[in-house]
Amino acid sequence: MLLQAGTLVTGSDVLRPGWIEIDGTRITAVGSGTPDRPADLEFDDDTVVPGFVDMHVHGGGGGAFEGWPERAESAVRFHRRHGTTTMLASLVTARRDTLVKQLSELAPLVDEGVLAGFHLEGPWLSERRAGAHRAGMLRDPSADELGELLSAGRGTIRMITLAPERAGALEAIRQITAHGAAAAVGHTDASYDTTVRAIAAGVTVGTHLFNAMRPLHHRNPGPIVALLEDERVTVELIGDGVHVHPALYRLAAVCAAGGLALVTDATEAAGMPDGRHRLGDVNVDVRRGVVTLAGTDTLAGGTATMDGLFRFALQHTASVGDAALLEAAAQCSTAAAGALGLDDIGRLETGAWADLVVLDGNTVPRAVLRQGRWVDGVSLPV
């Protein structure tokens, strides 16, 4: 299959026009200008970008990652229609046996390639920065519990978020990274020095920067500065216009030495009407698309989709022209792929998976290709 596009963003270049050749599930060639044979599909008025990668998502379209494969697959289908070709299923704080059950029941979806793996957001988080997590279930990490969860995941756990100030956290970080997963700092009240020690122990991700962590102070910089200044760390940011002010997004984009990955932190309420919904075992309320713990003003995930984050990046970046397109593609695809060690995605280059999104003039997905197959629910040119 040969595709031609008015604009092709490979991840390292912007080609106008550009073309991409696909054989089965992989990209076999990419070039600028007009291909030497007629294209099978022409997207002359559109922009083709790498498939979006969401490393922090709890659900969407009424579905969620809570141990029920049918609900999980519903969430995946919803986000794929919005251009997310790769995602981690984020699981919230729960009892040990509940997490083991969820991992065991959903692991086949990773084996089948539906999900790229799991992200455990808790239960080893700070009570002071619990956010939507049940404070009474938060606890110190132990080698025994962590080992049981890693075993239950059967190699599918790709990232674990914890608060490095908790007793045993540094040992847990070493155990996580030895298992081949990424250790992330989040939901934390840690000091700058504690965060630096956590990074030295192996932390490579900052979970939803600014949210649910000690705020920056000029004499006590806390975790934010430590995460931003270290080139070994990719920082997540929820770029939905609700969780973080656009000015702080621009600041993070400039200061993130290890790269910035936009994430949705989406819940089952994404794409659904306002009202009462669930996040794990807690009730949340959605008003005008903003998710809060029921009866409070505490943010509890979001309703964004990755195509919306791509538009957010284009609208609020300090860059212009092609630089803005490259920055948005990096933040919505390349950075997360790199943080997760997924070398076959996040770029449109020879040998990579054939994962791409065709965006119309309003940057709305017109078509989505995942591993060489068109995703249902989007339209192709006649």
C-alpha cells in the first residue's frame, strides 16, 4: 500500500508532500515529493502523523481497565478512533488481591496486542498527594507485594508510579527497573533531594507533572525541578487545558531535559455525557467535561483524547510552523514510545510499525492505521 499526503510528519522531518509505503504491518519506505508510481490513497489536503501513544489512560467511551476484558476493549476502541494506536492500561490503587486479579484477567489483551502493557498508578503513593486514590489503601512498598504483582503481570507491567519518600521506595525502584519496567515518580510530597536520589536509583518518568505533587517553591523546589532537569527522565503532562495552565505547559516543554509526553489520564467518562461515573471503586462527577471526586473539587482523571492533546500542543506551543508540528508529534508519540522502550512505534520510518493518523485541516482524525490495518469508525477517501 502506497499513501501520499500533502504533509507528512515523520517524527524527525516534515515532508510537503510526502509518501509512505507499507507492506503488511510495517513501513517499508518513506520519501518526500511525489512517489514514482501512483499512490493507492491520496491525502493531499491532510496531515499524516505517527500514531499517538498514551502511556497514562484509565478508560474511555464508557469502558475502563478494571479487570473486565469487554470494558477494556471498549475503551481501546474508543481511543483508537481518536488516533491512539498504542496505550498502557493504567490501574488505580486497590487491594493487593484486586490488583492481582485485574492483571491476570487483562494480561491476555497484552498478549493479543490490544494493549501495550500496564501502568500501576499506586498503591505506593503519598497520602498528602493522594488525589483520587483512596488514602486508606495507600501503603509502603514491599518486595513481597511488588514481586507478586510483577509475577501476576507476566512481563506486561511496563511502568509503576510511586512516591519516593515512602519507606522502602528506593529498593522498590531498583526492583521495578530490574524487572524491565519503568519506575515513575508521582502522587508525591518528596523533596528535591529525595527525588534526585530516586532518579539515581532508576526513575525515568515523572507522572502527570504538577498534578498531585508538592508544588514548586523557590527555596524548596520539590520534585518538579528534579524531574525536569534530568535528561534521564521523561515527564508526563495532562495537556487538556484543565489540569495544567498553558503557560506551565510551555515552561515544561522548554525545561524538560529528557522530553515531554502528553497523556490523557482519561477515565471511562471520556466521550460520555456529563454526570456520575466511576474511577476504580470511587464515584466521580463530570461537569462540562471536568472530572472530580464526587462531592469535591479534586480532579480525578480527565475526558481528553490524544487528538485533542495534539491540538492543544499546536495551539499553545511557543514554536511555529514545522517546528510546532514536530514538537506536537514528539509530545504525542515519540517521547512516550522512548520512555517505554518501544522502538517500533512513535515515528514514521522504514522498519517501524505502520501506525499513523490522518488529520484533516482541523486536525481531526480522518483515518487511523494501526499495524497496517485501518481502524473502524473513521472514513477513507473515495
